[in-house]
Amino acid sequence: MFRTFNRCSTWLVDHPATVTILILILSGIALLGYTVPEPVRDWFKPVPVVEKQSNPSKPKLIRQAPPDVDPISLTDAHTILVVDSDEFFTTEGIKALRAIVAKIESLDYVRSVFWLDDIPNLNIFGLREPIIPNKRASEKRLMAAKEKAIAHPLVGGQLLSEDGQTLLLMVKFDWFYVDDDEDCTTGLKQVAQQVAEEYPEVNFSFMTTGHIPTYLTAIRTHNANKVKYQVIGYGMILLMAVILFRGISAVIIVALAPMFGVFLTMGVIQFFDFQNNPFNDVVLPVLLSLVGFTDGVHLMVQIRRHRAAGLSGRDAARRGVQEVGLACALTSLTTAIGFGSLSLAHHETVREFGYSCVIGVILTFVAVITVIPLACRTWLGRSIHVGHNKGIIDRHLGRISVIIDLVLTRTKLISSLGIGITVALILISSTLRPDERRANMLPEGSEAALALNHMDKALGGLEHSRIQVTWNDNVESNSPEVLIAISKIDDLLQQEPLIGHPISIRNILGALPGEGDPEERMSMLDLLPPPLKRAFYTPEHHRADVSFHVQDLGIARYGPTFTRIEEGLTAINAEHTDFQFSLTGSAVWRWRNLYQIVVDLATSLGSAAIIIFIVLAFAFQSLRLGLISIIPNMFPLAVTGTYLVLTGQALEVVSVCAFTVCLGIAVDDTIHFLTRFREEQLNVENDHEAIHRAFTGVGTALIMTTIVLVAGFSTVVFSDMRDQRIFAIMSGLTISSALFGDLVFLPALLAQYAKRSQVPAIQEPEQAPIQPVEGSLVSD
């Protein structure tokens, strides 16, 4: 394997013209992805399957057509305009509200506004009794109207808070006339504010929330961060590289490789339509830059040493590739394995991120192994050795090497501590519990996030879920048993403090005048307006719904609540055997799939760790070394997991991505150290001396890459997106602790458990004779 890789790598160094052509071809493919990816993408689309026509002789089931009625819905608004005031039920407040609604409805792109004035009449005699009286109503009548509105089942806790200070305007758009995304959010609010200014006696405040504002806020922030943090991250990487290398030409060459790798990756993933993934746009470019930069640093450190020793650009590049090229290939392979394990995740976003990472790591390695040796043979490579041995780490590595001396004198103690501490931290990390909040996808302090929090307090939550009630043909749709079963469900929900404002036909019938048994109340359904009746009851489908609010407290908080509700539904079902009860809705779906986050993490980490262990054991021809590598690679993950536990964080989708990505990166330092240790074992008789040489040989590159990686990720810590901050903190902490594990625990474990008898009987790779290359396109 050593010889095969050396032949291939030196062939690339010796044939710059071929490498240049390869780079141009790859660039052309990436440009196609940036410009016209659709034709290539269409090649991979499956051929649509033509459905066979049904047998015309077979009679079709004729179902009763539902009446042509548009049921009332409290959940299908595109944008919700949240109005806060304690002056809704005042003369000026009523005038201002009606003027605001009229102005919004007059906008071309607004289809409708549903609010208090649109609530259907519950008067059984058909008399019009508006929720909000006219502007000439007395103060006494206005206060009575306020109390009546709060008591109305479709108003109190639904469109108006129980304290009467938060009012919702449910807005739907005509998308044909929407010219700008801002029209759906700030445009609506500005219109409402302009109208409210015409009524200085009232004090209204406005916020927008709902599906559209939440989505647009996330996308807008994502796009802004995509540029901002890439620029800051790349700038920080270059700055740290200049400080550490003390040579501008070396920094330029090292930076060219990851830049080219990112350019190729972001173009190629266009063919797979992965470019709109939130992790791909922001995290992936920075991640690949750091991964490519670390391999480039290891390669450049070796090339600079040989250039400083007097070798030509070509000779130095060949020696450098021979010495660390295989290690870089192994690190790219294990990193790709770590990232690729994300493809086993349940969430589509995570899977796409995993696929993109694998593509990116492969292309970035190709960029490193081609661009850096090629650039070293150009005029840029003539001065790459300038600043060698003058860098901060180079000058102080002798002082740092006291660490290895201390470790090698206490190998048993330190190796035992490494194993014990790692196991203890893993046990602490295992107490992590999964959770998920919708607000996490929004920037903290944004209007959308503040509105979600406000809706939790004022109306019991923005998100709705429901219990679906169905019955078989043994039960008539107007049977009193339907109302009895729904009433039991409503009573069950009322017992749960986290469930907000349940609503069903029971509440609506209860608002009608009079009292009576379910038989009498059920017969009053026919007196309800059809849009109101069919909002929660569809008799032709033998179905009714009980809807309720869910707060954005973290879906794990609702686990015991939903469990108790399902147990209660089971008990109710035992009393009503002809009925079926189903707890459903987006919040319920997220709760049911919450355990999948843990499964995804276990699957991703477990599969990646096993495959990486096999790869390392095979590459180093030693099962013992593969086992030894487990501790320094698990230690940083355990440290990060413990940090999450101690800071009260939960296990989320972003945590799964971060853990798996960090495993792929953390193993890189271990591979470089083990590769150098294996080489030194061939040159010296004493294992302690081999470990010491490995430390001094790769220590500079390990410390340098760790500093650069942490500096790059630290820029994202200041993001206003919580998920991005969590990812950056976890990555920085993992990479930092990985350096500690590789420079402290790994040497102790090697000295204690790696045996000289396990050194493979292979010769050090032969150095191919250096010959001039004819027809070279670049100089040496």
C-alpha cells in the first residue's frame, strides 16, 4: 500500500501538465454545476411510471360528495398579525381595528383577513350579533362584549387572549400578486402601523408570526450568515496561518487547495440539488476549508523542511507527499466515513449534509494532493521555506516537548487515567436526552422568535395538534354517543396544564343557549352555520376533531403529557368500542420521532467508529493499534457530551451532525501521530524514542492545525442562529480536547500497550530517483 500510493503520488508530482489538465477538467465540471445543473440532474431522475388503467368493468365505489362549504380554520393562515393592546374594546380601538383590517384587505396580494368580525353567528334564531359592537356602543356594552368574546369558543384562547390584550388577524395571500417577501411580513406590519397612527388615542403594537414569517426569517438569516461567517472564517484562517507559518507564499499555497476543494464541492452538489440545505450553505464550506487546510498544513510543513534543507521544489514536493501523503489519504478516508455515517440518519437534512460532506472531503483531498505539489513547483514555491523554524510553534516546540517527557515517565498512570476518564465522561454523556424546539431554527431576538414566545404565554402556543375521532357504520353520525365521546376527550385534555384551549363541537354546542342531555344537544348541530359546524365535524366521513394548542417549550416536555393522553384515549376507547381515537399533529409527530435523534446518533457514531477502527487496524497492520486509537478518539466526544450535560443542553439534530463530524476530524490527528510513530519504529530500537520523535515530528502540524480549526469555528460562535453556535462550540471543544488526547493519552497508551513485535516487516518506502521531467509547464 505504501509503495502503490508513493508511485501514484510521485507520478502526480512528476507530471504537472497532466495535473493541470485534470484541474481544468474538474473546474469545468464544477462550473457546469454553478451554471446549468438541470440537464445533468435530469439524467439521474427515474423514469415516471405510467399507471395502468383500472378495469372499466369493475364497479367504482361511489362516495357521498361533501357539501360545498368552506369550513372555518384557525390554523391555515399564511401570516398572523399579532396585535397587543388593552384598548380593543373601546370606541377608538374598534374604529382603529376595523380601519386596519379594511386597509389590509384592500391590498392586492391579500385574499382575506379572518378576525373577530368574521366569527359565525351562534344565535339559534339567526339574528346578527357581532362579537365587536359598533363604534356608538356605550362603555358598559363594550365591556359586556369583551366578556362575551372571551367566553366564545372560537374567540377566547383562539383569536383573543383570555386577558383580552392580544388579538390575532389571520391573513391569507393571493400569491399571484405577491411581488416581494417583505410584503408578507414587514409590509403587513407597516400598513397596520400607518393606519394605527391615524388614531393617536389608542396604543397598538404589532408583530407577525405564522408559517410564512417563520420560514422567511430562517431563510433570510441563513443567507446573511452564509456570506458573513464564510468571509470571517476564511479571514481568520488566513490570519492564523500567516502568524503560524511566518511566510506568505506558504500560506497562499496552503490556502489555494481548500479554496479549490470548496469551489469544486459547491459546484458538484448542485447536480444533486443539495445546495439549499442550511448546513451545506454555511457549515459545509467552512468545514471543508478547515479539513483541507489541516491536510495542507501537514504536507506543507514537510515540504518546507526539505526546501530549507536545499532540495528543489519538485524534490521537496515528492518527499513531502511520500512522507505524509498516505496519512492525509487515511485521514480523508476516515473523515469521509465519519461524515458518510450521517447518511444513515432519519432526517433528510442530515442525510443530505452527510452525502455532501463525503463528496466534499474526496474533492478536497484531490485538491490538496494536486494543487499544493503543483504550486510548489511554480514561482510561488521558491520562497516557501522563508520563515521556517521562525514560527511561534517551531520556536517553542522544545518547551512543549517537556510534556512528552513527563508522559513517558508515567505511562501506566496516564494511560490508566485516559481510559478511566474517557469511560466516566462517556457515562455522563449517556444521560443526554433528546429534545427539539421550533424557535431553535430562528435567530434569538428576531421578531419571529419573540412572537412564538408571546403566543406561548398569551394563547397557549402557536402550534396546533388534535385528536381525531372516527366511528364505524354501527354509529349514526348524529348519535349522542359521538358527543359523549368527544366530551370525555375534552375533559381529558382540560386536565393537562401544557395543553392550551381545546376546541371541538362540544365547546360550540355548549355556547348555544339552554342546557340538556347529549341527545338534545346533538340535535342542535343542524342549527349551526355550516362553515362552523364542519370546522370540527364531518358526518359523511364519520369523523370529528378536537384541536388544541401546543407551546414551544421543547417537545420533550410534552412526552409525559402525550403519554397520559394516549392512556386516557385507550380507556375511553374501551367504553366506546365502535370508535377510534388518534392523537395526531405536527407536535405529536415530532414527539413520536424524538427517539430517532438518539437512534441516528448511535447509528452514525457506532457505524463510523467501527469502520474507522477497521480501517486503522488494516492500514497499520495491527489490531492493537486500532484498539489503542479508540481512547484518544472517544475522549474528545465524551468531553463534548459532558459539556452538553453540564450546561443543560439537549441532544438535537445539530448535535448528531456535530458529534459525527467531530469524530471524522478528531481521528485525523491520531492518524498522523500513529503514521509517524510507525515510521520511527523502523528507524530506532527504543519505542520511547520512536514516540518522542513522532511527537516532535508532527507536533508542530498538530498544534498548528488545531489552532487554525478552533479559530475558524470560533467565528461562528457569534452567529445569531443557535444551531450554528452549538455546532461551532461543539466542534471547537472536540478539536481542542482531541489535541490533548493525542499528545498526552495516545503516547502513554502506545508506550504502555504497543509492542515492538507488532512492527510490520516492511521496508521504508524507496525514494524514486529524481529525474528531470520533459515538457514541464511549470518551473522548479
